[in-house]
Amino acid sequence: MTQRSIRQLTAERDLAAITAFYKEAPDYFLMADGEAPGPAKARAFFTDGPPGCDPADAHRLGLFLGPRLSGLAELSFGFPDPGDAYLGLMLLGPWARGAGHGRAFLAEVEARARAARSPALTLAVLKANPRGRAFWEREGFTATGHTGSYTVGDTTHHLARMSKRL
């Protein structure tokens, strides 16, 4: 079995690996943005975050299977409420899905949110992503009732916010 590790990512050390990961695993971005992610999206991984959150305080994590970057997560603090943790992104490459790596990655994210004394971990899931929503529900997240939408080209995407008490 390949060794799994999770660590903080930096633009200086990991930008090329993130760019390669996005090229190998474009499916979420094709669904959400209507196009495959490129180098600009990889650079934005280090600065994107929810409204009102300081990108410098975010945890930008990589899941590695052996030396291969196989998952990304972005955890910010202060959204939707002060003190809350917000999981803005958590992706696994297709080669890493279905083997328990997502659950292990989420456990690390939750541990970091608890260490920051966040009372809840919140995220938004695309309604067009039933597999993603099913994963979050299995992991104890419930719908908050908050919804939103955004439009890319001719497609309007609907989001549902989910949360888990920590």
C-alpha cells in the first residue's frame, strides 16, 4: 500500500505539483467552472478564500500518496460566522477516490479546525454534485438551509451550504 501523508502546501515549493494535479484531475472544475483549470487557477489556490477571511490564516493542504499530490484542501477561518471554519475546497484525484483517503483527509481538516477552537466546519456543495453531497452527509454534515447560485456561461449552478458541529 502506498504511504499517505498530509502537509501544508506553499506556492514556492508546490505550485508545479498543484498545476499538474489540476491537469490530471479537472473533473470538478469542468463541472463548476465549465473549463479545465490552468496555471492561473493553481496560483489562485494560495489566495482564494471566503469573504472576510484572511488568506494568510488559511490552511492549504496537500494529500500525498507516496510522492504524488493526490488531493487538495483549503480551510479558512471566520466564515460564515466569526470563529467558524470553512472548507472552501477539498478535492481528490480520481486515482485516490474510493479508498478511504477522503475520510482521512477530512479528519485532518477537522482536527485543524478543532485546534483553532472552531465550533463548526461549514462548506458549500454544488447541487449538480450528488456524489460530493453524499460524501459530506456520510461524514456528518447537514444542510443549513442557506443556498446560493452563480452563473458560468449559460449554466447556473446552485449551491447548498452544509455544516458539521465540531
